[in-house]
Amino acid sequence: MAAKVISLPSQPTAQPAQPLALIKLPEVLRRTALGKTTIYTLIKSGEFPAQISLGGKSVAFIESEVNQWISDRISAARGVAA
């Protein structure tokens, strides 16, 4: 006897469009071409994604958030709506 296949309605997933990855400050500085003081000033003013704690004194940035910030800056510079 063949097994009966039941289709369930698809449910939205909470998964991000791209896999999550963490990057350290030197990589953020390289990608943005900004200095450390500028990055921390932008974080404090809410204009740059804040880093997350990895425990102890270790922190990292979420790569997709940094990439989105870069894309938004490019779009703004080109006069394109983000």
C-alpha cells in the first residue's frame, strides 16, 4: 500500500536571506575604509550597526548588517532609494 502524502501550507521561516557570519573590527575597517574612532562615533549616534558581545572582552559585528550599511551608503551616494 502506498503512503499517503499530506501537503501542509508553507509557513514563513525566520531564517535570514544569507547565512549569519561575524566579522571582527579590522575587517569592518577594511570593508568600510573608515577609522576606528569614526566607526565607534557612528555606532554611538545610531548610524552604524553595533557590535555584539561574544563573551569576555571579545566582540564582533554581524556581517550582513555591515554589508547592508555599505549598500545603503552606496545607494545614498548614487541617489538611489534603498
